[in-house]
Amino acid sequence: MSLFASILAAVICCAGPSLAKDASRPHGPVVLTIMGDVGQTNRGPLDPFVDKLMEAQGARFERAMEFDHATLSALGMHTIRVRYPT
């Protein structure tokens, strides 16, 4: 999992308690799909026909969490500064 995905997953888990109560499917176009070790999910396994881009990248999952723009915006904005060792 990339650093960005790890940070985003942590923010969602900590800052989105209302999201955990209602994990309905997004109403608008999906802009982010988080797969892997996620507790709350709102979609089933990868469908190679529908999820062609993820399938082409070698993604495989049984459960995932999808977000539309409105759902991401509802989480609020947070600033995280990452420093890399030089």
C-alpha cells in the first residue's frame, strides 16, 4: 500500500465515524477505491469486466471501500507533512 493510501486510510478511520455507520455505495462517480486491510467496505470483489483499469494494473480484492467526491469532502480537510530522510 502506498504512503498516500496508508495516510488516507488512517484519516478515514479516525475522522469519519459517521461514515462507518453508513457505508452505502457512492451516489456520484467513484473517485477513489481503497482496497486491502480495510474494516468498513461498501463493495464486493473486483469485476474484471467493469474494473478494467484496476484489473490491468494487477489489482485483486474481495472487498473494498469506494468514495465519491461528496463523501471525501464530508471527511474534512487535513494537512499532513511527510519528511523523507536525506
